[in-house]
Amino acid sequence: MSANLTKRDIVLSIHNEVKREYPEVSQKAIREIVQKTLDEISKALSNGKNVELRNFGVFEVQVRKSRIGRNPNKPEKDVIIPERAVIKFKAGKELKANLKDLDLTQVD
């Protein structure tokens, strides 16, 4: 089993939490809600909008300038790396506070 958190892990965790109060809510319904949430975040970022999730963080679209790079196999030839959009994540206040309590020996 992977040490990473997957979409399936998120769905199972939410399902286990809500099944006591809402036994009629299925894993399939939760999976669809999680997927639709991720789709909306993706759509907003693809349209150049920033996504702010209170108490979690902000996903920002930033533009990286065009630059000249070098091919390690042919260092004498310059390669132009075009301008492109990238996603930056800034952790929110609560997430930063939680990271301060992280046991660094447990991190790969």
C-alpha cells in the first residue's frame, strides 16, 4: 500500500465518517462529489482563475517567462523554453500550523 493519499482513500474516509449520520449516502455518490469538486478546481485553474480554499490554501496560476535552456546531450546548442502557465500552491494558516507539528522522521 502506498504512503500517498489517493482519491479512493479520500472517498473511503468521507464515507466512513458520514455513514453513521447518513446511511443512505453511497460510496459512489461521495466519489462523484469528490470528482466534481476536483473538476471544478481544474476548470477554474484552466481558465486562469486562482482557487482559494479557506483554512487549506490557495492554488495560483502563474506565468513562467520564456528562457534559454541547454540540452545536456548537446550543450553547445541552446534550446528556447517557451512561456507557460504553472500552478503554485500556498498553504493556509491552519495547514502551516499543522505542518509545524509534523514528525520529520516520518517524511520520506
